[in-house]
Amino acid sequence: MFTKAKNINSAFQHIRSFSLLFLTGCTAITCLVLFKSMNMLGEAQAHIYILANGKVLEAFAADRKDNIPVEARDHISMFHHYFFTLDPDEKVINSNISKALYLADASAKKQYDNLKENGYYRNIISGNISQTLEIDTIDINTNIYPYSFHCVAHEKIIRTTSIVTRSLITEGYLRNVSRSDNNSHGFLMEKWAIVENKDLKTENR
């Protein structure tokens, strides 16, 4: 009788040990499956597929902090392109300036008002002048917020009889704002100033 009780107790202990081991194994496997599933889900969500010209392109999502220098340079480049790319057409000028002013604060509006008051845009239209801009370098300090920048570019002013090349140096700061259709990068240019804008050479046409 005592031997049977001892055997039953031993069998119960074995079953309990096996059950605990089985439960631990199941828990470990479940945790591993959950971990792997979350990783796969995160990787899947980081992939973005874009349809362009009938072709599917794959892109990757990333934290904004990884893209700040790239987005900031593009924001500055877009602003300068819209502000300084002009043709002898009032609608084109107004459209470009309107796009530029969404990307900057009142400092850009002040520069625009000064140029307009001095008849700059009127002379562009009456003289059939076109103006283009090419960015040379954009330096941004992303270590200190708001981010300061220094932009070096050159303008080409195309007249009927000549092409004038001018150097352009500007500087200012960028701060974060909400993204929108008019401001896709979510930056606002502040304290924008033209440091240099002078003739480099003139070519006859």
C-alpha cells in the first residue's frame, strides 16, 4: 500500500514537472512567434509602394530625424527656385512668388515688397527678361535648433541683348511647422536675408 502511494506520488511529480516544462516551452515559443511577427509587421509597414508612369516603385519609410538635412536643403532650394525664377509674365511671377512665400516668414515678404515697390517685376515684364537660378551649395547646421543655413547660388538674367550672371548668397533659419500641400517639408524659413547679390559677368547675345 505504501509502495503504491509512493509510486503515485512519484508519477504525479513527473507529470507536474513535465507539465511545467511543456508550459514553459509553449510560453517561450509563443513569445518568440510574437516577437518575430512584430518584427515582420514593422518591416512590412516600412515598405511603401509607389505607382509612377505605370511602374511600381518600392520606397522605405524612415524617421524624420534621419532626413532633416535632405528635406531642409530641398526646402531651401525650392524657396530660392520659386523666388528667383522669373519670366516676363505676371501670372508666372505671381504664381512662383506665392509658392515661395508659403515656405518663409515675413522676412521674405518684406524682400518681395521692396522689389515690387522699386519696379523690379514691372521691369522684368516690360523688358522681356527671364531670370533663372542655380544652387551651388547649401550649408545647414542641424545641431542647434532652429537650424541656421547659408546658401550660395548664381543667377542668370537673360535680356534681349545680353546675359548677366550674378552671385547670390543668402542666410537664415529653419523651424518646424506642420506639413501641408503648400509646405510639404514642414519647415518655415525665418530671418531670411540676402547677404550678397552682385554681377559677375555679362555676355552679349
